[in-house]
Amino acid sequence: MLGVRVPPGLQDSCDDIVFKKIEKYLKETAAELRRMTWPTKDELVGSTIVTVVVSLIVAIFIGIVDWMLVRAITFVFSGGA
């Protein structure tokens, strides 16, 4: 394909290297997941509540800033009336 010739046997060794790297990655990932400490239910609930509250505060802040900017731009382009 595309005029590139691969010497015999080279493609097989490249495939072996790729599959060995994938296998190594999956083994290391599984080992890391076994060592990991998962949050308790209470920690998970607490983190979720903090995330929702902070998201609401940021959303309200952005909404207020947006409202103020719309009012300011409308005032400027309407001739200050």
C-alpha cells in the first residue's frame, strides 16, 4: 500500500511489541485499581453536595454578571436613556 514495502518478519515483530505494550498497560492499570482506596458513601455524598452547591453559586454569579453586562450594553447602545 502506498508503495512502502515492509521487510518480511518486521510487521510481526511490530505487532508483538504493540500487543505487549497493551498487555503491560492493562496489567498495571488493574494493579493500580486494586491499590486504590475508594471513597466511603459518606465521603461521596459530601463531595457531591459540595459540587452541587459550588456549581449553583458559580451559575448564579455568572447569571448576575451576564444580566449586568446586558443592562450596561443596552444602556450604552440606546443612547443612555
